[in-house]
Amino acid sequence: MLDLIKRRGTLSIDEATAHIDLAKTTLREHFLQLERDGYVKRDYVRSGPGRPSLQYQLTPKGNQLFPSFESSLIRELIDYLKTREQEEMIESFFSSFWEARLEKARGAMDQAPTGDLQGRLQALEEMLQEEGFMPELDLDQENNILTVKECNCPFREVVKETRLPCKLETLFYQQLFNNRVDRKTYIAEGDHSCTYEIPLDNS
């Protein structure tokens, strides 16, 4: 189904029925599950008189399931700049990128009502999910410690050339929560995830 949507751009349930050997009710359930998981979103398209047609299209998360050469291209670009002694330009770029991420995260979290910690954390988790980190956030309310587990590194290829993203990700959480951050696991050193523990007493 995802491959068909990718090829066509949008897909209705009736169109899916014509290409996939499954009952319409079964396909509808699959669409609903993909929508709940964040891989597709619905839209109503009017193409003439009558009721608009319900169409599904891929979300950014859904598009991430398909091959991309972007990471390798960026890795080659970093290597190109390093061989020409442009390390300052590389650092400036990543610092600017992470500053923009920090402002985006603050803006998203500030949409939650004052004092709604769960709402703020949910907004952060949704942003990290959109970026491809496959996050898991766990709040130890007794000790007031937040654990952020990033099960995927969307910068894996880049990290092979520079550890700046790793350094800036730790700084990102320090600035976001105004507190120290302890990185407990680290994908670049062979762990299955990057895990950060963040006390929230000063957040």
C-alpha cells in the first residue's frame, strides 16, 4: 500500500481495491492503522460535482521508509569541506541548524498550557518522531527525571565524518530543559540507541 501511494502520489480506498487483492473493509482498516502510526494522512479532493474523494498520501515519516541518498551526499559534502580545511564552516552550519531545532522545539512545547508537562513532552516527542529519531520518552515522576531514548539516528552517515551532531544533540537537551544532561548510551559507540537522562527540577 505504501509503495502504491508513493508511486501514485495519492490513493483512495477504491483505487487501492483495484490494485491490491484485499477486501475494501480490510484495506480501510490498514489505512486507518497507517494513519494512526503516522505514515499516511488523509485529504478530501474535489475533482468535479458531488462529494469530495477521500485520498491518502504519505507523511514525512512515511517517505522516510523509502531509500534516500541525502545522508551519503551530505557525508561527501562534509568530507569535501574538510579536505579543503573548511572545518569552521562545517561547525557554523551545524550550530545554526541545531539552534533552529531548539527554537522549533521550544515553540512546539510552548503550545501546551502552562504547567502541562505531559503536553510539553508530547509535543517534543512528536517533533523528534517527525525528524526520524524514533523517540521513546519516559518520565520518572518520583525522582522527576526524564529519559529520552532515540532509537534511530537520522544523522548516522554524517556522524561517520563528524561527531558535531552528537555534541550538539546533548547541548540541545541541556538548553531545552535548562539543566545538565547525562548521555547513558550512544549509537556511535555501538549501542542500539542514544539515551539521555535529564533532571527536570529546574526546567
